[in-house]
Amino acid sequence: MGAHEFEGEVAVVMTPEVPRTPIVGVVMGSKSDWETMRHAVEILTELGVPVESKVVSAHRTPERLFAYGKEAERRGLEVIVAGAGGAAHLPGMLAAISILPVLGVPVQSKALHGVDSLLSIVQMPRGVPVGSLAIGVSGAANAGLLAAAILARKYPAIRDTLARFREVQTAAVGESPE
Ligand code: RP5
């Protein structure tokens, strides 16, 4: 909690602390997606964002999908990152069920190299948005970074860690191409 004084009046400004329980849920359609989706979990953990991960398949475990989407907000989640490959309906269905922002990661498929996943996730009907990221590992890592940027608006600690991450990233890029 912080306090600011304005001409004799003290305004108390609440600065929420990052909860210890998960505020980001990283879900994926299959165990085989973990090699991609772990990059979202790793970056969130690095940034000090409490995260949970779970396999939730839109097609193979539809009841689990509905339960996850319906309970997500009440359980304290603030952002959902959902990755799936092929006919990737998981992010869109979670966006339909939950009011939370959903970031979709197209997992690279064998048959169409993830273009099927990408189109399934990005082509949502008006009214039910999914924030679609790039195909594969870059998309997963960026979904983690974007989730952190959303949460940074509320949690100053996450904002500071994210700003430091950017500084370190910038400092690591040398000017010489050799
Ligand atoms: C999708 O089918 C999953 O998201 C995964 O990317 C893809 C293949 O799943 P597995 O056959 O490896 O379980 O539902």
C-alpha cells in the first residue's frame, strides 16, 4: 500500500501484491504440446508470475474444458494462455466460456506445420476474441510475456520485473554482426 499527499489531503493508493496462488492458467490440448507450452510457463515463472499448467482438450475432455472455463475466474486466474494444434478449438472455447482474456498459441502440427492451428485460433467470430500469438515456441514465450504485460497494469512488482527483462534483453544485443 502506498500513500500520496495532495495539498494536505492524504490519498491512499492501493498497490496490490502479487498473489501466491496462480493468476495465469496455461492449458494445452495434449501432453505432446508441453514442449511448446513450457516456454510460456518458464517465462512467467522467471517474471515472478504464479502460474499453473494443465492438459485440457476441447475434443477429448470436453467436461474438463467446461469446468476449467467456468471456474477459472472464481479460482483467482486473471489470464488464460491456451495452446493447441491442428483443429485448435481450445482457446476459442475457453474464450466463449470464461470472461477472462485468453491468449491462444498455435502449436506446430505435423500435417500443416501449424497453419491449421493458427487459422483455427485467429479466425474467431466477432464478439468472442482470442489474442492469437505466433506458431510454436516463439508464440508460447510471447504469450507468457503478453500475459505478464496485462498483469503489469495491476501489479507494480510484475511491471518492474518485466521492465528489467526488457533492459537485459536490449543490453544483450550487440551492434557488431560478427
Ligand atoms: C491437439 O491435437 C493437441 O493440442 C495437439 O497439438 C494435437 C495432437 O495431439 P496428440 O495426438 O499428440 O495427443 O488436440
